[in-house]
Amino acid sequence: MSTQRVSASGGASVTIRDVASAAKVSPSTVSNLLNGRDARMHPRTRERVARAINELGYRPSRVARQLRTGRAQVIGLVVPSVANPFWGSFARTVEAEALRDQHQVLLCNSERDPAREHGYIEELWAGGVRSVILGTSLPSLDHLRPFTERGLRLVAFDRERQAGDPPGLVSVSVDNHRGGYLATQHLLDLGHRRIGFISGAIATVSRGRRLAGYRAALADARVRYRRQLVWSNPGKGFGDGESAELGRQGLTALLRLAEPPTAVVTINDMYAIGACAAARDAGLAVPGRGRGISIVGFDDITIAELYNPPLSTIRQPLADMARFALDAIRTQAGDGPESTVMAPQLVARASTARRSAREEKKVP
């Protein structure tokens, strides 16, 4: 029977034995109540134990409980920023799936900062959490290697597996290259040839893959890649909390070019919404013809369909990805697939439109 001490609300250290003494029962009786084995317990005994727990401020150790039951009661979820509704939706989906297994989820926002990722996971590990889903796309996860080597079950979301990753790492991602390709191909099919690309710092695996897909679609259509049509913001971090504003800044800058784009692919839906604002600021219709511009997002967040105009976007299979991440948590390393890359889907809505035949002739 564990007697590990934990800090109580009054500052004293309280053990199961302390609770048992106060309730005048055995430590095993307290343990049975804490672990749901109280069906045959006398109601008065249950009441005495519960009262002692509350009065003493006892909080059971997650580490001790996990050792007793063999189950991870708490799952850590570290995402870049819930300021982007995509990450909020992902967190909600993960939590709903976890609750089915009676697991709780602790949510942290890292802003893709390696030091913050390390700090949060260190705190989670110290609290007894042995499974973490990490929303990240950093090229290297070496800063987390010490935890995986100690037994942390780590699932990287939004990041395809990379050479040199920590052992035991599980990855789940959408096919970002395919997504960037589909978004660009959609605009090419509508007659656009001067197509821009707007992103925050292209310093993550997923963003680099989306840009590569954009370039591949242009190459397959024999449209020249123009570096000046790619806007990124490398000086201000990844911009997960300022996506809409960066989208506005990005399109504003591209519209100042001597030959501005007639359409743009954006790194996510929040960038697309910001780009729509920039178009309105410039007196352009979205999508419109003549003085108009077509805009494609990525993610298919909830408000994408409700926005005016409804956004054309690339949908990620969020529920399937969340389920895969939880399944990876449930299994031990080596017992299941170590990574997966899921297919994206183009969702064409009203923010994109075909260019007129006259306009198509103007752009090589």
C-alpha cells in the first residue's frame, strides 16, 4: 500500500494512512473508495472516509495510482495555441475521446517554443503523466529525447516522422504536401496563374511540406515559380496566436507588387480570414472578377463554412487523427503503427472563382 505524501491545501503532508486514522478505518478501505471499489461499503463508512478526505485536503498521487492500476489516468496535451480554432477543436476532440476511457486531459499552450514544450512536459512528468500528445511541427524533437528514453509515450501531431526522431515516437499528420498541392491545383483549374502563398515562418515540417506542394502543383502545370509571390514572416516567431493579422499583413504586402497575385494559398484558415480583410481594405472583392482575388485556406475550421464568403479550404480528418493519437496512447511502444499520414480533402466554397477568359490571356 502506497503512503506517498502529497501536499494538502493547508500546507501539511497527508497520506492515505492519515485519512484512514481520521476516518477510523483501515488504509485499504480508503484505497477502495479512491479506486471505485466501494459498492459493498456501508454508506456511513463511505461518508466518514469522504469527509476525512475533504477535511484533510488529501489528493491522491497520480504516480501511485498509475502504478496500482497500470493505467494512465491523465494525458498531457501540448498545442501551439488555442487562439487558432483548429487547435481548440483538436483539444476538444481529444478530450471527448479520452473521456470515453475515463482519462482526463491537461492542456498546455507552447507557441512551438522548444523551451516551453520541454518545461510543460517536465511538469507533466513530475506530476505522474506518462503519455503526452504534442501538437508540434518542429524539425527536431531532441529536446524531448530525455523523456522518451525514460518511458514517456509521446505522440507528435501535425508532424510527419523525421529521420533521427526520438525512439518510440509516434507521429500522426495529414499529408501536408498533398494539401498544398490540392489548394494550388484548385486555383490553377480556375484559370489562375499568378498565385501567391502566405505563411508565418516556414520553419516547421508541416509548413515546409505545404509550400513544397504549392511549388509542385505550379511545376506540373508549367507555371513559373515566383519567389516574390511567397510571403512569410520569419522575424516574429510562428504566429500561431496572430494568424489572422499575419494573413492581413501578408496579402497587403503582395498586393503592393507591380504584378500582384490574382489568387493566394494561405497556410491555414485564420490566415485566409486575415487575407480576406486585407482584400476588403484594398477594395477587392473575394472572390470577384476583374478587381477581385481568390483565397484558399487550410484546416476547415468550424467558422470556415460560416464566414462570408465561405472559405475554400483543405480539410484535415481531425476526428480520425485524434482517434489515432489516442489509440497510440493506449498501446505500448512496438505494439501498433508508429506513424500515419492521412489524406486531406479539398473543400471548394465561395472564396474562389474562375477567372474570365480575357483575364487568363493577360497572365502567362
